[in-house]
Amino acid sequence: MGMAEIAEVLWNRHLRHNPQNPHWPNRDRFVLSNGHGSMLIYALLHLTGYDLSIDDLKAFRQLHSKTPGHPEFGYTPGVETTTGPLGQGLANAVGMALAEKLLAKEFNRPEGEIVDHFTYVFLGDGCLMEGISHEVCSLAGTWGLSKLIAFYDDNGISIDGHVAGWFTDKTPERFAAYGWQVLRDVDGHHPDSIEAAIREAQSDNVRPTLICCKTVIGLGAPNKKGSHDVHGAPLGDAEIQAARDYIGWQHPPFEIPADVYAAWDATERGAAWESEWDATMARYTAAHPDLASEFLRRTVGELPTDWSSQVEAALKQVNDAAATIATRKASQNSIEAFAPMLPELLGGSADLTGSNLTNWSGSKTITREGKGNYIHYGVREFGMAAIMNGLALHGGFIPYGGTFLMFSEYARNALRMAALMKLRSIFVFTHDSIGLGEDGPTHQPVEQTATLRMIPNMHVWRPCDTVETAVAWASAIARKTGPTSLALSRQNLTFVKRTVATTAKIRRGGYVLSESKGAAQAVIIATGSEVDLALKAQAALAKEGIAVRVVSMPCTNIFDAQSTAYRNSVLPDGIVRVAVEAGVTDGWYKYVGLKGAVVGLDRFGESAPAGALFKEFGFTVETVVSTVKSVL
């Protein structure tokens, strides 16, 4: 209610969109970062002609409705991103605006500006209190995202009441320091003031704009306006009637007069906008057919037609090289192999490029002018992940970004949001275990891989060598239904020679890497740096007449999705199992059962060279051998 006038001016006078085609590439993006106000966007979508009926509005917050409690991408046509965790919608909007700027620089030509749209975002005090807002808004100013326009709902209220006791930031000064245009003290209930502010924001082609709108929360509810009582709780029958009387609304609930629908309906002008763009696209295609084809391919997220053959060639090359290197270096080699054929691959790192090895020979740093393909995010892990999600949501890019696996903790909620929204975001996490050594337990991720695996729809790969790393990258790039996390080593890992058939099975998440000589008495399951340890233990046990199968399990999430028959072929019933991974053990018991065992680490690490740590914590051939013997 407090942003109703702002919404009316923006949606009826400025927002370029087509309700009949919510995926029109050149539409303006609208993000409701303060997602608890979801009924506002649902009302706007319904009134302007999207496939959202009055019955859908009546089903607000009900099971399987198109109007969930917070806006959800993929549930409601016209909702550009899932919002609710405050600050992340704003961060997604920064990613969308960056995508627009980069694509415009890459594709626009004198024959037609086929990428030319704004990103508008509504936000409140809560979004600005969240630390992620500092991370992303600083970058938005640095990048000069002039097509990004944010409306700050400055009503002074949050759930706990008046924010004056805990939010005294000088917000206009803060954003001016970031390099934003700041329009102060705009009357958020005065349409002409809002209109003037939007036009001023649109005219600045150098800076993003923050429009500071003075508003009253719950305006229209005469007894509860201006208080936290209208933040989330229903008004109640008496206050609803009072609000009706206050604004002079005499119609029954959910009844909207025909003239109101007619005034709001955007289908005709939306079709005209898209038709105009289609004509521009036709001229552009005639002048630049290859560019037009490439733009459309990337817009829909399709990979090049020769992608599969290129991947197979890359895998053969990796297998032939037989390199014993760190998987973070193998990851860089994979990027080097795949990036030249994928201009949509947009990389970056949170100030750890030299450690994550996320750059390649063709990397060019993103500039304020909108050029480049590599983002230096600075020490902003959370902001990086959420901006990546915005890039993926916009379309035209496959974003990847790196940090240490330990600092996935900083980015955790954005990783969850990527999984929830089924986005093709690729998170590169290096220094994956105690193997990073001297930096000590603050940097040694013993629980992170396990907890990432617990996020629904997140694929987590922990490859053991160059081949598994290349397969992991190819899988992440091809996956259109969710994000991928790559857990990569700092230390060198031994290359494992495989047949073509065995290499093909890596894509299934878990496979028999080394079969036993004779009927297997036990199975050792391992990932990453511990696969070599498992192979050595297998050899040692063979000398004692104990036949053991070694299973590499680089992606438990994919393995779990395989058929029962395949899973049973890899992990047969009736054979005891031992899992080996330098991390917490709980997740492995679903594979080894109560009769099996896990060689893991259920405590924090220490500061020492990696070799000393692996020995100290029992990641030795002797420990694995004795553990296998103990369960036989």
C-alpha cells in the first residue's frame, strides 16, 4: 500500500514489457527486492494482463498457487526473480543491469540497438540494512550501471517498529559515495514528483540512480498506517472497512470495474513495443546475420551445435596429457578449453583469481565502458554469488565465480537461491580440504562439501584428477536446471588412466574406477584427493589377498539420481563399504550403512603442511587398510 503510487507511475508510464510474452528479451526488468510486499507485484501483473487470474489472487499463499507468500521465479509469469531474503533482489538487479550493459556493448550496432532496457528495483530499509546491499551497490557504482534505477521505500518501519533506534545510516550520502545519482526526499505518494524523479534517473547515462521515496507504510488504512502493525499482519475486518471508506472504494472484494481493467491493460502497448523491437531485429539480422543468430542462441541459453563433439575432443586431450596437477589448475585448463567456444561464459573471483585460477588466456577485465568477460568482485563473496544469479536470470550469460570453499559460507544463501530458482550458475570453490595446509582451521573446510550436498538441486562435484574435473565443468555448463559447485584441491592430485567407457561413466556421478582382482570383498568409496589414497589401499590389500573395488564418487547428487540398477551395479548389496573423504562423516553413512565405516574428519583442522595434516588425521594407506579389515 505504501508503494502503490510509485508502482502505478512506473508500470503505467514507463515499464516496457509485454504481458503476452513475459520472456521478450528486451523487456524492462522489474524486481521487488522487498519481497514480503508480494501482493503488490501480483496485483500489477494481474491488472496489466499477465496470465494471473483473479482466482490466482484469491489463492494467495495457498498450496501450489501462482501467488506464493514471496515472489518466486518460475511460479508466476512476469516475476523476474525469487525475493524474500532481503537485499538479494537488489543484488540480482545489479546482475541484470550488468548483463544488459555487457550485451549492449557486444551486440548493438548502428543498424539496431537490440539490447536497450532498464532494470527497476523496489527496496526498503531491510534491504539496505543487509550487508549484501553494500557489496553490490558499490560495484554498481563502479561499473556505472546507468540503466539501474532503484526506488527506496523510506517509510522508517520494519517488523520490530520504527527503525530510528537501529538504522541511522545517512543513506543518500552512502549511495553518493558509491558513485550513484541520488534523488532525495521524493514524495512517494505524489505521482508528479515520482514521474519527475524517474525521468531524471533515466536521463543519467553515467550512474545508477537511487530514488529516495518518502512514504507512509499502509497508507489508506486510517488507524494502522505508519506503524509496524501493517507490515505483515492482516488488517482485520474493521480496518479493511475503514480503508475502503477512507479511499472511497465501494466495490465488493476481488471485483474490479471494467474501466479500471481497461486503464491498466498493457497487452496492446506491450505487443506494440515487442513488434517495434521485432522490426529492429529484422533490420539487424539482415545486416548482421551471424551476430543475430548468436544473440538468439545465447538468449535462450542453448549451447553451440558442436558442443558435444568439442567436449569429447577436450576429454581425449586431457586423458592423453595424463597430468598430475591440482584440480584447481585442472579447472583452469578446462576453462581454457571450453571458454573460446562459449562467449557467454562470464567469469570472476572474489579477490582470489591467482588462487582460484578462474581466469584464462582470453580473460579481459570488465570495464566501466561495458567491455570484458571477467569480473574482479573484490572481497564480496555473497554479492558475487547473488550478482551471478542476476546474470543468469537475465539471460545471455553462463556466470561462474570463485572463492575458497571455506568462504562458500559467506555466499550460502545466494547458493540456496540459485538452487531454488534452478539457475545455471557455476560456483568454483578451491582449497577444498585440510590439504591447503598452513592457513589453518579458519581456512580448512571440513563441513562445507557435505552441507553443499544437502542443498536440494545443487550439484556438487569433488573431482579426483584432470579428467573428472573436465567432466564436471562440461556437466555444469550443459546443466540448464540448476547450479553447480566445484570443490577443487590446492595440492597436486595423481592422474588416473581410464578407458573411454570408464570416462563416460564419470557423468553418472559415481562409478567403478578400479575393479578388484577376483570377487570383491569390500568397496572403498572416495572423492577428490582421497581417491589416490583409496587406490593405494586397494593395492596394499591385494597383496594380503583381500580383493577390494574402488569407487570414485565425484558427485553424489548425480549418482543418487541414477537408476536403482545402476547404483546397485556400483555398490552391490551384501558387500561391506568404507568411505574416505577429508571432511565430516555423517553424509557417507547412507552409502556404507551401519556395517560399514568412514575415514573422515569430524573436528576442525590445524595449521601445518598438508602432508603432516593428512598423516596426523589418519588419511594414510595404513588407516584405510586397517579400516577395511575392521569391517570384514
